[in-house]
Amino acid sequence: MQSSRRSFAVILAVLVLAGLSAGCITYVPEPQPAPSPDMTEPVPPAPESTTPAETPVPLPAPAWGMLRSEFSWTYQGTNHTYCIDIPKTAYQYFRTQDHTRNSNYVRYALSDHDREYVREIAGAFTAMGEDAGYDRRETIENFIAFVQSLPYTSDPETTGKEEYPRYPLETLVDKGGDCEDVAILIASVLHEMGHGTVLLKLPQHMAVGIAGDGMFDGTYYLHNGTRYYYQETTAKGWDIGDLPEEFAGAAVEVLALDQRPVMDLEFTAEPDTSTWDTAVYRMVATGENLGPGTSHGLRLEVTVRTGGEVYDSVTIPLDDCREHETVQANGKISLPRREPVEITAVLTGKNLYRDVIAETGVFHAP
């Protein structure tokens, strides 16, 4: 970026990829109709058989300021029902977040801002499994059957956006989503259940990988010495380890569920004072944490180069930055006047998804 002769400023902006109630749970036998395809994704196997129906107990009305979602699904021939009351403020918080700047899908599965809610959901399904006499595998499968029962919806139809990954609470309130939305929901809750999980990114598709050496059979992907078994999420009837034929041999990117925040950096440098040979520029850098988790050990390293050689450099330590918050650094740096220079700003951290780099390109300090 060339300097403005009117304002004598160098400006950089870089965007990089850088109270809940979960108690309304009942399970009663109830016949289910044959499933119909919700989408153009893989077609599920034949429907499960069911047992005779009983009348469920009516639920109390939701409290003021809460959004209620009610669900029913079948697992092992038994109909389960589950309802969840989510605060409107929590749902609206996630709806107002920018869903376009961060392609790291783990951001949506491990957000700090919904951990308490996701933990309660995980606890509710764990308790449901205990009441039903399920073992660990069956508890996982029951939760997957619940998510598979959600309708498939496309982003353009429901949000007007070509791509809109949902946070888990959004998917539950919206009562559906596309492949990445339900994969994120499964990964998030199983993670809170303490079960190893990854996201599996395939061409134009996303699924979940579930750790299970000795527990599951079928297709798996080896990551850091652990087998993660493929789980289709967007249609009923797919078991853990079942790989749809259309994805046989497809390239798969394994996304580990680690809190490695993506940062966005905005950096500006404007003239402050000068002598005959040197121009001093005042710098302002603002880092925004797009998530997931808190950024630790942040440092801003600013370097001035002329003719390929370092003319001046400054390192500024920054405070830790919580998810969806900002941190700012201020400082000054010297530039040679009337010579071609380039300023590079690099934001690093101990746990970042990747470093953030901003460059001015070559310009002349006036």
C-alpha cells in the first residue's frame, strides 16, 4: 500500500482465516413413520422397527425470555423425546457474530460462550442413557440418532447466505441445519461428554470422527495415533463407521478439537515527528479474537526494512485476549526519509491457529 501524500499515513487492515434448562427429557415407546430423505446427501438405510405407543407427559410452558425446542427420535426401537429452553439472549449473541471471517470450523464447536449450555446438554443425554440402561457406546449412538433426526436445511434458504456455519445453540433453536452444522453439534457435545472427537472435512461435505479403538468397526482415519471412525450426520440410519460410497477414496482433512484462536489484525502507522534523516511513525494495532478460546502470550513484532535490510524493529507484548474481544498495542517506529521502505507487522501467540501478518508494500516516507 502506498502512502497517502495528503495525510502522510500508512494504513493496513488484514482479515485472516485466522441460564439454560436442559431438564425436559422423557422417553416413551412410540411408532415412527418411515424416514424420508431430508436432502441430497447420502440416502439412509431402512427405518428401524418400533414398539407400541404411550402418551407422553405434557411439559410446562417455557419461562419468559426462553426459546423452547422440542425433539423426538427413535433409538433401538424406543421413541425418545427431549426439550431444551435456551435464553433468547444467548441465541441472539451467536446470531450477531460474524459467520464469514473465520473458516476454522472448530471455532463453532468449542466456543467459550456456550460451554455451560453444551455441558448441560451433554449431562442430560448422559443421564438419559443411564436411566435407559445404555452403555457408553449406546449413549453416544442415542445422541447421534437425535442429531440425525434434525431436518436438513440449506444456508441460502434459511439465512440468505451462501455459507453460514452455526453454533450448537443456533442449530438447536433453528431445529436443523446442513452438514457442518450438525457435525459441529455432535462434536461439541461428545467433546463435553469426554469422548474423543474430530471434525472430518471432505469435498463439499463435513462429518464427524469418533474415537473408538476396540469400540467401533468400519471406516476410520488415523490422527495422532488414534482411530477416529467416520460418522455421517445428516440423515437417519447411518451407524458409526459407515462410509457413504460417494466418499470412498475422497481426500479428508482432520480438524482436531483444540482451542486455537484465530486472530484478526488491524494495523495503522501515521507520521508523528521527523528530523532531516528520520521520520517517526505512531503505530496502533488492534487484534480481535475470533475464537475459539482465549489467546495467550500475544506479541506484536513490527519491522521496518529498506533495501532488504532491517532499519528498525519493535516488539510489543500484549495482554491475553478473550474470545470475541479485542486487545490493542501502541508504539512508535523510525523510518528513513526519502528512501523506499516497507513495514511488516506480525501478531504471534502461544496458542494461535496461525500467525497474522500485515505488510505495507514499498513506499517512501515523506
